[in-house]
Amino acid sequence: MPTVERDGASIYYEEHGSAAQPALLLLSPGGLNSTIDFWDRLPLRPLEAFASDFRIIAMDQRNAGSRSKGPLQTKNPWEMYARDQLAVLDHLGVERTLVIGCCIGCSFIFELLQLAPERINAGVLMQPIGEDATNPGTFGPDMWKPWGQNLIDKGADFTLNDLDAFGHGLFDSGFVFTATRDDLKRFQTPLLLLYGDDRAHPHGISVEVAGLLPNVQTVERWRDADVVPQVTEQMRRFLQSHQLVNA
């Protein structure tokens, strides 16, 4: 099982495609259970759609599922995830990459753009999570406590106090959690935004993010079967236009 070891954590990853192709990092949906398998639940599946176009790098985030494990970093937990992601890229010798993130994966992308913008050529944001007036409480303790309790019951080496500090560190900042509105205005990386439209991925968050990012293209309807092929091709063209071969 391919893993990267970092600061007491073991991070599972997969590679699909040739190392001669441009790198494409996938940051899965699924909230705190962000694993590779969650891509199969979407009508638009990057692992299938782009397998012949890119060197796809997919990963299970720390403590999501059973294949990636490690301690919780209660201070700057988003940076913990970003460092795991960068460690996978470093392990594979990838200096620059394209990236697709869905759901929580969009917040992961925003954190990477804060921490290491020089590593990201371009990105696709699929239904970003966020907090606004339509979904109070969605990203509160009811999200992280059952998730963490399940891990503790299975022997994870952290306490309920650690879990609570971790959850508040992730979500207390609100909006898109890893970037402020002013941060988004400063991002110069080319981005393609596919709108969200439900409680965890509010339409209003997508509208606001689209209005703040200076270098963004948008797609409002993408989940319906009649538009999936068209949107898939739009994503492919966007990524190919920003690819860096042998990155």
C-alpha cells in the first residue's frame, strides 16, 4: 500500500497515468472523511474522465477512512492537511501541479494557495463548502464529534479535548474556512469554479467566491446528466491550457 510517512502520520495515495504526463492532484469530497472512494459518488468523476490526460495523484486525507492515519494538529489544522498534501507531491518528485478539489477539497486548495502558491499551476473548485446565513450550525460540533469519537473508539491516540480543539480550529473562522474575502481577492492562480447548491455547499458561497477571485471561470450547472460531458470537456480544456509537462 503506497504511503508517505510524515511527523507520525501515514498518508495513503494512489497514482494513475504516466509520470511523463502533467501532474493533477485530486482532493476528494467527503468532509472529514475525504477519501479517494468519494469521487465515485459524483456524476463527474475525474479519476475516470482524465486518466488518459494527466498523471493523477489521489489521496486519502489524514484520519479519513482506514488507510491514512496520524495525530491531530489542533493548532493550524488546515496547515496540517496542506503539509500532508505537499509531502505526497514531494515524495513523488512533483514540484508543480494542477489540482481539482471538491467539497472540502476546495478549502484545501485555498489553504495550498496561502501556503505554497508556487506549487499550484491552476485549479478546479467543485462545489466549495462554506458558512453563510442559509446553513447555521452545519460546520459545528455535530460534524466533528461523531467522526472523532469513532476514531477514538478504534484506538486513535487523541482525546475528546484534542478533537474539540481540532474542530474549532477548522471551522470557527467561517466563510470558506481557509481564506478570508481579502485573501481570495489576492489569489492570482487560474481557477475554474463549479457552483454548489445545497446546505453544505451553499449557492451563495459560490456566487461570492466567484465575485472575489480575480482569475476565475464559472460553471453554474454541472451535476445534471445532460451537461456532464460538456462540463468534463470544459474542465479538460481548462486544465490542459495551464498544464506544465513533467512538473
